[in-house]
Amino acid sequence: MSLSRQIPSALLLSVLVLTAGVYSRLNDAEFILLDDDAYIYENPHIQDGLSWAGIRWAFSAELLEASEYADYWRPLTFVSHMVDVELFGLNPAGHHLTNVAFHLINILLVYVLLRQTTGHPYPSLFVAAVFALHPLQVESVAWVTERKDVLSTCLGLLSLWTYCAYAKQPGRTRYAVAVGVFALGLTAKPMLVTLPCVMLLLDLWPLGRMEVVFRPESESKGMRRIRLTGTPGFCW
């Protein structure tokens, strides 16, 4: 591996280690009374761990039937809590560890996505570092109930990555994978419904698949025309 590749990789590893150190104190943290009780450790559907009955509840709660243990439809998030109970019981340290693990994966995905689409490792590393250590991330990582944030971010980033792969080499299989990951992300948190708008922005930059053509005002009264070029302009 050349030095030009070693330095960004070493810096990225440093960011990951630093982030893990910042959140290491969560090992001693407890659940909190703000939603953790109703949605996790007092939720009878979660307390039993991973089961078909629990999965069936997760996919029906607040969609097919109202539930006092769910505020809106996010079945994959609830299933992830069931897996935690299966692995760690109701020990809060394990649940916090899962949130931190997802956050570290998200940092890596941010860097890889930006580096592969822009071809610029150091600006991509800077964005990943800000994403990793920004104070606004604390709530999503340190609050177990906010698993929906770190999980949906992970699937959202994977959806963007698979869309970029489709843009590079269009095909039905790649398109189906991108749509499938996007649909899976919606089951973690429905706010990902806005993600197709982000994909359109990626088509403008940095993918370069779409361009806005400005006509002279004398010819078209300042009207703009958007043209899909079909020529991705990013590095893989």
C-alpha cells in the first residue's frame, strides 16, 4: 500500500479510536426513564428477546394495530432491541455498546462514500471526523431509545452507497439492491423517506449524472433545463 493510501487510513483509524474512547464511559451508563422504560426494559415484547411473536408485534405495532409500546412504525429498530436482549439481557452496557458500534460503522461509511464519490481523501476524512465527534451525535449514540437514529443512518448511508454503485454501472440488479436497502432503512425510521431527494442532489454533484443548462434570458426568459448525462464523474 502506497504512503498516499496509508496516511488517510491511519488518520481514519485514529478518528475511530478517539470516538470509541469518547463513548467508552457508556459502559457504566444505565437506562434512563425517558422512553427507555416503555420501549425497552418494561416492554413485554422486547423483554422476551428475539421471537416470532415479538417480530410479528414489531411489524404490526402502530401500523395494523395500536400499541402503547410503540409511537410509530419502526419494526427493524425494535427487532434490534430484541437481539440485544437475546445477547446481553437487560444489561444496559450491551445496549449502549450496540449504539456505539453502529456509530463507528457510520463514520466509516461516511468516509468511504465521500472518498469514492469525490476522489478526495482528506476532505472526506474531515467530514467523517466532524460527523464522528459533533456534539449533536451524543443523543443518538448515548440514548438507547435513539437506536432508530444510528440504525437508520447506517442503512441510509448504505442505500446511498448502493445507489452510487448503480449510477456507475446501471443495471436491474444494482437498482434492486439500492431500492431494497432503502426500503429496509424505512423500517428503522421512516424519516428516510426524504433520501431519494438526496440521491437527486448526488446526481448533480459529485456523481455528475445530471446538469442544469441555463439558456440566455433573451431566448427563454431565463428558463432552466435539467439534463441527465448518464456519465458518472466519480472515482471507484
